Amino acid sequence: MIKDPSTSWDGGPYPYDALAEVGVTPGMSHADLQDVSFELLARRLMTPATQQAWDELRVVRRRMVAELLLYDVDLPSELPAADAALDAALAVRESLGREGPPPQTLPEEIVQLLDDLITFDI
């Protein structure tokens, strides 16, 4: 499972990121997660941030919220398609030259609407 890089977490670092050093992953059983505090203490990694992350993940409802922000991706099966799409995009760019496609201009009606809607208070 991977996290969307644009994901933000209220109140500190994303819990799985904060606890990654001690091997906490979404695949870890909830029973094993309950014992993570001992590992944090033994390795002198119990900080306010890791304590908060552990507190959030040991509550089932909060852990479910954290896992809703993850994507289940089967990388071995997805990589060939992503590689092919990247090759195709690079080929198109190469055929257009270094600059890429010409910038698109907006229709005059949209430009006028944007000018009317956007005001700056100085």
C-alpha cells in the first residue's frame, strides 16, 4: 500500500510514516501493533510524535481513517503499464521537439469572466 504524497494528516506526521522505523505497516496485525510501544521504548524512539502516532493507530477507528488514505497497488503488475505509458509520453514529446506542445490560449469569453471574478485588494 502506498500513500498519496499530497495527503496531509492533522496533528502531526502521518502515523505510518512516524512509526516506519520500528516496522509498523498497514499489514501489521492489531495485536502486534499494541506491543509497538515496547519496541519504541527499547530503541529510545518514543517521542511525542511517535507516541501520538501509536495512540492513533492503536484505536481501531482511527487506524481505519489512516488506512483510508492509502492505495492498494500491486506494483509488479502495474509497472509494465506505467512504463509503457511513460515511453509513449516521451515519444510524443520527442516528436514535438524540446519545448513540448504550444501553450493553449483561453477563449476571450473565459478570459473576460476571469478578469471580472478575480480582484486584488491592495
